Amino acid sequence: MILLDVVDIKKRFGPEPVLNGVTFEVRPGDRIGLVGSNGSGKTTLLRLIAGREEPDAGSCALHPSAHLGYLEQQPRFEAGRTLHDEARGAMADLVALQREAIDVASQMAEAADPAEQRRLAARYDHLQLELQQQDAYNLEHRIERVLDGLRFRRESFAQPAASLSGGEQNRLMLAKLLLAEPNVMILDEPSNHLDIEATEWLEGFLLESSAAIVVVSHDRYFLDRVTNRTLELFDGTVDSYAGNFSAYWRQKADRLLVQQRTYDRQRIEIEKTEEFVRRNLYGQKHAQAEDRRKKLERMERVARPRQIAAPPMRFPPASRSGDIVVRACRLAKAFQGQRPLFQDVAFDILRGQRWALLGPNGCGKTTLLRCLLGLLEPDQGEAILGASVTVGYFDQQLAGLADDERVVDAVRPRGQPLKLNQQQRRDLLARFGLTGDVALQQVDRLSGGERCRAALARLAAEDANLLVLDEPTNHLDLWARDALETAIKQFDGTVLFVSHDRYFVNRVADHLLVIEPGQTQIIEGDYDRYQTLLGHGVAPDPSDPDDADTDAGEAQTPHVAAKTPQKPKKAASKRRFPYRKVADLESEIFERERCVEQLQRRLAEPQVVRDGDLSRDLYRQIEQEQAALRQLYEHWEEAAELNW
């Protein structure tokens, strides 16, 4: 059964189309991750699917039995309604059934006519069955489970929804969507405003849900855990990949390799043929040249590979600092009338190390960063920067960029008016993906992603040997995040950062400082190492209430350096597929991909759209070809590895 059928969607807001023939379908059990660069039209596509906007052409057909839920990004709440009222309102249908059951029971008690009693009894039995099937007698438990999972405090349940912070209101909209339990969920950045623990809870909730899901997210761990299919939006069209984000990333690399080789091979052939025609069209070989010219006109051109370019980010080489770059000595901080954010925090960061600060929202990560940099005075202890340390600070509010300056001027380090001429600054901005007229715009006209890249470019201009980054991946798309990870790993200085992006933490960090209520803990290793220690009971569990209730006066900073269990040695690779030449596999892959493209073009033809049987037959053929392609990609990967 097709729950949602998207056919040849087109949408433009200017001369160039944002969406130019998007076609895909959603079936029960599908959990689709929609990926693409910033500005590619992902949110526009979701709004079209949800009916919030009208397409210029094409259609989005929802099955009559499907109930679609869309995560609104602009919350609106009625005055006087509490957080709990709004959450309960998402289950208004079940509440109405409960009330009807109570009314029918009262009418049964008062009815004197036997026939009327039988009719009411039958209705009451039907209502009871429906209430049991929908688990309506556990409404309060379900509401509390979702609100607790999204990190709402119990005391905030009675708070007016309109008085919540922006992040809390967005979390409440997510809670309402989850409680409504639609069988098709459209989610646009659902993990925004969630800390790591709440995001992990959301992942578990969605995995337990039977709903089909279409989700846009920049959280690669989230996509890996939740999705089983990936759609890539590029140049207004989508390509489908089997599996989660990591599977997509591997398949994309393989597919690009094949596409690029095929494209380059055809370009060489075209150039040779064109050269032959130019030299011989009016000579003795005129007939051959004319024949080749006609063949060239009939040749079906291979499309340029669908390559999403990542900015070539890079930080300059770092000057040498002292061996100890940052020393925290028994730091403590609390704001007036509140329990301590952290206490008795002590650690040393050595030259060349990359530290990540982890912890739930509100635990004091940014406050600790500011104490370490001397921007905020600690209540106790002191923070010392080592010898010859030059700090570059990336503020998550991007306050270092002046709104009224041109981008090319805003990236010049403060207090150094003669450093870097305009061409050098434009070259620097280009390394972070800001080229052309964008570099000459005012900062306040930049998008969130562009502003973030400009702040990173300014950071690179400061020639710091200690980079301090507070949520540097906010507003960056998946490709820019990958480029930033590579740039930081290649940087030969020291790095200290805060991030909720577990994938980023795992790739970049070699030390973690985990901040929990009442305690901190140092982990030598990456995020996977932390999860391993957590599974073995060595690291503190952020969701464990026993840890959260630890007396702040007894806070400790234990140092974990336990050895990760040894993995068994990998057995020698064996062939899953019969021997075939890599070139033969590439040729078959190309032919099948061209067949899929032809079938997809046929699906967009008006006569096919009107013919349901023909459409279904074409969909079956596409599925068969895509299944064969998935196996061919695996065969190609094995052949490329083992053929020698």
C-alpha cells in the first residue's frame, strides 16, 4: 500500500526552480531521511507534502486511510492553556471518546425502554473496545512519558505554554506530534533544541513507532539510528538510496565513482569525435566525418555526476604553545539562587589534544568555556592558559560578526586593521564556501549557514593555536560538517569544543569532559569509547536519577582510562559473488542506472500518470532495477577490493 505518493513536484520562487520533478512514494514501514545541502529545497518539499504550500506542478496524494502529522516550526498557543493542556489537546479524539463513553453509560442508567438500553449497551461496548485498542485509559501515562522524554520538568507542566522559551515551545510541538500518533510523520529538524539524552530518547520512540516517517535532520547519528532509506535532493530532483545515512554515504561514493568514470569516458569519446569531424568534414574522409557527426547528434549524453561540493575548509598551521595549554584548578560556578552548575572541576589540556564538553542542556558547558577563557569569573578556583597560547573563540551566538559590515571586512581580526588584504580575505572566505557576491554582502543578509561559515573564516584569520568552539556545527549542512571535521582533525594546534552532534564529537574528539549534575568525568577517547564504558557501567549514565541526585558538595572529577575490550581479529575476506571484472560491473551499473532514469521519466508522462495499472507496473520495474543495482554496488565493492 502506498501511504503517500509524490509525483513530479515542481516549485520555483525565482528564475531557477527549487524543485524540478520530485517523485517518490512512502509505504508502511518506510523511515526516510531526506538529505541535501542548505538551500536545496528540503523544507519547501516537506511543506508541499504537508499541504502548507501549493506546488506549481505535480501532486502529493495521501491514502484515504493515512493520517499525516507535520512538525510545525512556528508554534502558536492559545492564551491561558498550560503545557499539559496543549499536550493533552493532541489526543483530543481519544478524550472525546472517553467523554462519549461516560455520557452513554449515564444514558444507559436512566433509560427505561429495553430497546433503547440494548442500543446504548451496544454503543457502549463498541466505545470500550475502541478505547482499549487505542490504549485510551493510559492517557496521562503516555503524556508524562513523552514530556519526560523531551526533558520537560514536572513543575513546568502547569506553566502557560505561551510563556515557554522558544526552544521549549518547539519541543512542545514535537511532543504534540508524537502524542497524536499519525501514521505518516513529516519531521523537519526534530532534534533541534534537544540535548543528547533527549535526542536518544526520541530515536527510541520513533523506532518503536509503527508510523512511516520522512525526516530532515543534520544529526547523522540520528539518521543512522532512525532511517532505513535515504532520499538525496540535488538540483531539484531526488535520488533514492537503500539504508540509513552511513549506507547512503558509502553508496553515494561508489555511485559517484562509477558516474564520474562513465562521464569522463564519454567526454573523451565526444572530444575525439568532434576533433575528427572538424579535421575531416570537408576533406577526403567527408563521408566518415558526416557519419560520426550524425552519431554524435544521436548520442544520449551521460548526465554530470550528482556531486554535492563541500567547502575546502582549512585552518592555518598553529604556532607552538606550552605543553599545558589549559589548566582548570577546582573550578566552581553557580548563579544566584540556583544549585551549582559545576564544582571542583580540575583537568589539564595538553598541546595537540582535542577535548569535547558533553552534558545535558543547562548543565553549564558554555559557562565553563567562558570561565576557562576569563570571560566569566568563577566562584571558586582558577583557570590558567599556558605559555604562548593564542585563543580563537567561536561563539554559538556568532556575536563576533558585526551586522553592518561587509562579510569581506567582518572576517578581519579585531585590532589588526592591516592584516590580510581584500584578496587574501576573499580567498579565505572561498575556503569556507563563501564566494562571489556573497563576500560583498552585509553580514545581516547572510543565511544561518553562511553566517556560521563566515565566523569560521574569521576564526581561521586569527592564527590561533587554541580553538575554542561553542556549537560550531549549528546551521551547517552535512557536507560542511564533514569538511569542518576534516579541517579540525588536520589542525596541529589544540581544540576545545561543545557540540550536541555525536557524529562530530566521535570523529573529532580524543578526550571528553562529561558534565553531569554534581559531578564531571574525563574520558580518554571518542564518543563510541564513552558509550562502551557506559555499557560496562564505568561511565556515569546521564539518564540515571542516582547520578543526578549526587550532592554537589561531593562532586568529583574521576579520570577514566580503562582499556576498551579487544575486538577479535577480522577473518580473511571471502567472496560473496562470482568473479567479474570491475569494468564489466561498471558497464552493467551504468546500463541499469540509465534504465531506471528512463523508467522514472516515463512515470512523469501525462498518459502514464492517468493510467494506474501502467504506473504500478513501472514502479515494480523500478524497484526490481534498484534491487539489482544495490546488489551490483556490493559486487563492485567486493571486486574493487579483491580483484588483483
